[in-house]
Amino acid sequence: MGVQHISNGSGRQSGKWSRRGILAALGAVPAGAALAGCSSSADASAGSDGKGATASVKSATKKATITVTPVSGTRKAEFTTPVEVTVTDGTLASVTVAGNDGTTLSGTFNDAKTKWTSAKNPYSGTKYTVTAKAQGATDETVATFTTKSPGETFIGYFTPEADSTSGVGMPVSINFTHAVADRAAVQKAITVTAEPEVEIVGHWFSDTRLDFRPETYWAKGTTITLSLKLKDVEGSDGVYGVQSKDVTFHIGREQISTVDLSTKQMVVERDGATLATYPVSGGNAQHTTWSGIMVISERFKQTRMESSTVGLGDEYDISDVPHAQRLTTSGTFVHGNYWASTSVFGHENTSHGCVGLHDAKGASDSSVDGYKFYESSILGDVVIVRNSGEKTVEASNGLNGWNLSWADWKAGSAV
């Protein structure tokens, strides 16, 4: 065994050993054997002072730490950046972000599941509660913050009214309360869909007006849905939208009336069949009627018409014009006329630009043409004027975008 070669300290070898000496020698052997046969150099170093073992225990028991941005307790958090949840010393198991308005923010994890980011920014003026949990943890981290309200806002007033039924020519027209600089951002936040499905495109007439229409008139019976997702959309520098709503409109029967001012007749067609033919009187040589495709945008059983409101001085002021239906913003109407001789209609163009039908004072005589046409009409019906001696009406003058070709209409889109 080689033990006999160990010195007894006197320099002499001896064949006899004390019990104490043998035990001391044997006690050294297992320690040497353990170092040689079982430990790596790293184990030997770590075990020499015990510090490595302590560090390993601490690392294994370190607790995951979750951080929420915006910081919990923030009262005027930005609403222009997404919500983020991160974790150190662990991975995320779940994250929910709920607003006090009943909405929730969905989001996605990164590949390592150490970060979660909301898919959309939080809404302004809303209190949010964030609940997050790390993998393997028993407790949840809960944080709350409130986003600030925008300083300046805008909304869009839309035509037609929600749940209304209109004629086939009615576009979806939106007028904004503040000029829009970022037209693309605003248009992307607005969608118009139809059933039956058809391509619908937006067209900007100005920085405050955006209309939507298909290539041709709507099919009768169409249901149209306008989705306004403008809340927190920055239309101009520091000016944000506030609307988030869906509204539905309906298209009724198809009625298209064609006025020929050379023959001074108006032919009314309903769903492709002739419904009625009325003698009319249009604008005279000094005040010609706009030609082109026009859409009924307002209806009045009786209304006042005053020449000064359309730049014609004091030529007329009639307080009770019967059965008036607006065709342009500039003042063109198709309306009843009780003050002209019945011989005028169908024979002479004598008006200041409107299309007139024989009518009775008081708007209650159901036998006259003005009454009949008014009763057969609804908002959104199409009135086409031909041979008036006047140029085609501007597409922006009323709800008259049908006067633009489909290519020109699409060119006015910002997206």
C-alpha cells in the first residue's frame, strides 16, 4: 500500500506504527482521493471559501420583477404611445389592460415573453387597470394610471342621419368642426361599408369635408354602415378627434327625375318605370339653372325665399314657398310655385334659377303638381337637369359628387 514509506519523523523507517499515526495517515488519503477523483477545478475553487454556493442559492430564489409603463399612479399619462409591461428575472404569463369605459387593450408578447406591448394606444381621459403575472408566481402585479385629455378636439357631422332611409343618390358626407391637416390619418379612421357589397371611396372637397360614394348610384335596398373611429386621431397639430361610433343608413327605392329645360318637362322614374311627367319652369336667360346631376339634400313643406341670400338684391321675398326641396348649397331648389300663371309651366323659363312646378298657396292642395312631386320624393333622390344653358354644377355645391368621373373622384382620396 506504500504506507511503509512514510517517515516517522526521526528519519528512520519502521515497520510498526502507533494507532494515532496510522489514523492520521489514513485520514489524509480519502481527502486526497476525493480531490483527485470527483471534483473539477471550478468545484474546488468554489468550495474553498463557500461563496459560490451561496451565490447559487440566491440566484435560484431571485423574484421576478414586473414594470408597467406608464408608471402606476400617473394621472396625466400620454395617450399617444402604447402601454408596455416588462419583467426581469422571469417571463410573463398574462397581461390584461382594462379601461373604466369598458374597453380593453389587446397586445402581444415578444419572443422571450419578457415584454408585452398594447396593439393600440390607450384612449385619452380614461383610467386603466393593468394586471400582470409572471410565470410560476402566485401573486399578480396590479397598476393603475389615467391618461390626460386632449387640449383641442374635433368632430365630424355626418349626412344622412342615423337609421334614416334615403334615395339612391345620397352620399355619406362628413363635415369636420376643425380643419384637417392629416387627411390620410383621418380618412383611415373612417370606413363606409355596404350590403350588398360595393367599392366605396372617399373624396376630400376641402380640409373640412369628406364624402364617400360608390362608382354608380347605390342599389335600392342597400344598408350602409359608417364607422367613425376618430377618438384620439390627430387631425391637425395638437387637435384630436373624439368620436368612436358606428351608424347605419338605408337606401330605399330608386327615384330619378330628369328635367329638360328645352322641353320644360320633368319625367319622374321610379325603379326604372315612369311614375309621372310634370310641366316645369326653369331659370330665365339672365338666371339660368345649373345643369348636371343633383341630389335632394333638404325638404321643406313651406319656407321663405329671399333674393338677398343668394346675391340678387331685393328682387323677391316670398315667405311661404311651398314644397321646396334643395338641390345646391348656393340656393337652387325644385319647388312649388303659386304666384305664376299656370300657362308658364311647360312653356316658359321664368325663374331666378330654381325649377318650379304649379302649386297652391298653403301647400295643402293635393291635386297640384308641386304637392304630388314633393310627396313622391325623399332625401337623396336624384334630379338631373339638362339643356338649361348653364354649365354643370360644381360637385361640391350640395351633395352633387356624381358629376365627377370615377377616376376624378378616386383622385380626391387621401389613402
